[in-house]
Amino acid sequence: MKYGTIGTSWITDSFIKASKKISDLTLTAVYSRSEEKARNFADTHGVKHAFTDLEHMAKSDVIDCIYIASPNSLHYEQAILFLKYKKHIICEKPIFSNTKELKEAYKVAEENNVYLFEAIRSIHAPNFKRLKENMAEIGKMRSAILHQVRYSSKYNSYLAGNNPNIFSAEFSGGALVDMGIYPLYLAVALFGEPDSVSYIATKLDSGVDGSGTLVLSYADFTCTIMCSKIVTSYIPCEIHGESGTFVFEDVSKINELRLIDNQTNQVTTIETPDIKEDMVYEIGNFRRIIKTNSVQEYEELKELSLIVLSITEEARRQNDIVYDCER
Ligand SMILES: NC(=O)c1ccc[n+]([C@@H]2O[C@H](COP(=O)([O-])OP(=O)(O)OC[C@H]3O[C@@H](n4cnc5c(N)ncnc54)[C@H](OP(=O)(O)O)[C@@H]3O)[C@@H](O)[C@H]2O)c1
């Protein structure tokens, strides 16, 4: 399968590097708004086709699939364009600004008989699977504290008076959709859709959240999610059951996964070593789903994306965080 890319930042580099490990996936085209950047990016990655016009790229038969890594608010229009030209989509998280866009895009994907995936690496990695398989080991679950709390280098630019895309309502930014989405995805993939959600945001003058705490309420437990792009946390994530506790580092790339027995304090390490280019797991899964037409797996991923996006939408509603595309 031949694919192209939108976006020329480090995340597209990481995607290209990881995709080289998938045997039947080949980068054939790149896009940038600037001709010079497009050519340089194409040369760096040894690719012939460098586009500066998205419609030309979408129409072209040099790609079957597009990886979208542009600012969040642009994902939707770009995805619709490529779906209409029957290209599969791997779109960076957060997939779109709201569920109205997502539902419409799934409809267009179905009409054109192509797939639309949200790239969220954590839930495709082996250590997430180990965690899920071992959930029964902690007994009756009671609470969880998951977080992605990391000072962003782009906050320096924000403080200097600029408005980086990820801190702006124009580009559908903010801490919850950028950072909180990792613990949120993990929670929904592990525990399912919560009964209710409550988000307390620390809003910036730009109108979006710099930090926040999201509480997911389930019938007999709660999951507390913290996210931030303006401070840093050094504590691990924990999932608490009546018999034991899971402890792990980095919710976006689970590592040092341990199970601690409440009674004996015995620590069991249950992780498997992930490979460095961890995007390879999601890309491999997407490629396999397309190749084998795994409808059930695809439907499960669609459902996950919809639940996660509906939660961030509700969380924004509670805090009056309105994106420009919704005004
Ligand atoms: N999965 C992960 O671990 C991960 C990590 C980082 C980011 N992401 C996601 O990847 C996406 C891109 O994030 P990023 O931090 O790379 O964003 P970014 O630097 O703001 O923009 C990404 C690319 O979009 C183009 N772009 C920038 N500003 C634009 C504008 N005003 N109008 C149109 N195009 C513009 C640029 O490419 P050209 O100048 O070449 O056109 C740039 O390389 C986001 O959705 C983000 O959430 C995911």
C-alpha cells in the first residue's frame, strides 16, 4: 500500500520511520504548504512526489492512504477531501474537533469504501494489551489516577506573546485534547464508557485549557485524569483494585508496568519490552485491518474514537471552551 503525508514536523518523521517496519507500506508522496519544504522533506525521505496542492494530491493515484499530522482543526476538511477520492486515512489524535465532524467523516468513509483511523499509539502497544489481560489480578476495581502532565516547549512561545496552534481555539487545541486524550483513551479502552464526566479546567487567556482534571464516574469506581501542557508531573499512573494496584510510567507509552499485591506488597513486573518506534503497533494494526477487512475490529476502534471525542466535547462544554470552527 502506498501512502502520503500531510505535515512536516517531528511526528511525521516518527510515523515515516515506524512505517518502514511494515513490509507492504511505502511512502510515495509528501505535502507541505511550502514548495521548498515539500521538496526538502521528500528528498530527506527519498520520495519522488512532493505536493503543495492537497486536491492534486488527493486525486493522484500515487497514494492509497494519507497520514494527516496537521493542526487539529484542519484534520476534518483534509480528511473529507481524501475520503472523497477514496483514500484511506490515518489521522493524528485528536481526530477532529467534535463528534458532528467525526460522524460525518465515518459516513463519507463508508460511502467511499475506505477506512478512517485515529492514530493513538498507546492502545495498540503490547504493554497496553498486557495491562488489559491482567486487569482481573487487582480484584474489584475502585479507582484510578491517570495523567499526562508535561510542560510544553510551545508554552514558552505562548508566554512570549505568540499563539502556538496547540494553545489556540482557532486550531482546536488545549491540554485535554492534546495530552488528556492519552489517559482518556486508556480509560475508555480499559473500563468502557463512563456514566458521567466532570472536567475542571485551568483556562488560558487564549480560551483553551492549559491544564485540567477530568473525573470519569462509573457504577462502582472513579477514574481521575489529570492533563497539562503548562506544568510537569513526576508521579506514576495507578489503577487501584481491592487486591492490588497497577503502577506504570507514561500513559502514552506504558512502561515499567508493575502489579503490587495489597496484602504482601509483592511486586510483579508484567511488561514486555516495546520497540523504540512505538508507532509501529498502530500502523501495523491499521494496515492489517485494511488488508483483511476486519470489520469488527474497525467498528470497535470507531466506537472508541466516538466515545473519547464525545467526552472531550462534553468536558469543553462544561468549561465554555469553544473552538473557532464551532462559532
Ligand atoms: N501521536 C503523537 O504522539 C503526536 C505527537 C505530536 C503531535 N501529534 C498530533 O499531530 C498533529 C500535528 O501536531 P504538530 O505539533 O506537529 O503541529 P504543528 O507543528 O502545529 O503543525 C504540523 C504541520 O502542519 C502544518 N501547519 C502548521 N501550521 C499550519 C497552519 N497554520 N495552517 C496549515 N498548516 C499548518 C506544517 O506543515 P507545513 O508547513 O509543511 O505545511 C506543520 O509541519 C496534531 O494533531 C497533534 O495532536 C501527535
